[in-house]
Amino acid sequence: MFGTRLWGVKADLWALAKGISSGYVPLGATALGKKVTDAFLADSSELGTVGHGYTYSGHPVAAAAALATLDVLEEESVVAHVARVGAHFQARLAEFEPKFGFVGNVRGKGLMAGIEMVSDKALRTPVARASDIPPRVAREAYARGAMVRISGPNMILSPPLVMTMAEVDHLVDVLDASFAAVDATL
């Protein structure tokens, strides 16, 4: 259900947000591990309390959205779907690294990916922050119907968890054409 589980991470404190309500309403949460909760529960002085008094704490609409989101994730096997579709997404994107002269690294898990653009492929030196290459790729993608996010030398992809195999292929085809258009000018 949560990406940290893929690497066996058992966090003592865990900040959660958007995904717990599918982004329908603002909601955040802090999850405490057993080690932390035991420390609070063992304190009889009442100094070790976790007190909240925020404006939107426990908002019933946000709580209902979170519960409904969890129900849908389980009932519709969204996690299993992401595993299947995400493996295809990752495999298709991995083709970019050997194919394009300015792609130094493609990494990700499931339906989350990062494509790092480089100025020196052999050394894997990220393009400079002032480089026009990442925004050019983004503009090419936008002209072909895909909105992407650029962060420094990276294209960050996090499409919807309900994305179909056909939609993955369409997105990757658009990105392939976009990277090819920029690569041809370098």
C-alpha cells in the first residue's frame, strides 16, 4: 500500500498527505510507530502528550474522503493494478536511457518515475539548472498532449494510479517523440 514497505522501511514518524484522500479534500496525517507511541503512553506526567488544536483537525468531510479512498484502494485492487501497469511503465521508460544522448538515468517504482537529463552521458553530469533542455522537452510533451513536471535536470512523472496499459503506452509514446525532437537538435 505504501512505497516505504517495498524497501522494508519501518519509520518511527510518518507524514502523510494528498494520497489519503485522493486529493479530493486537503488532508494530512502523522503516523507514529510503536516505539514513539509507547514513549508517550508510558509518560504519566502528561508532558508527553500529542496535542492538536488545528483549524481543520478531524474535519468530517476529509475523514470521510480518506475512508472512502482506502475502501476503493482495497476493493478495486489498485495496488495490484499499479504493480502490473507500473512494471510496463518502468520497462518502457528504461528504453530512454540508451536511446537518447542526454538521458543519463531513468529510475522509479510503479507509476512514479524520474528521467534525469545530463550534459555528459559518460560522467552522468546533470544538465545545469539554467539549461533549456528540460523545459524544451516539457514544451514538446505539452504540444503532444502531455503535461509533465520538471525539477532541475529531472522530469518527474507520477500519473494516476488508475492509468491503463493503453494510457501508459500513449504517454510513453508522447514522451519518446518529445525526447527525440529535442535530441535531434543537440
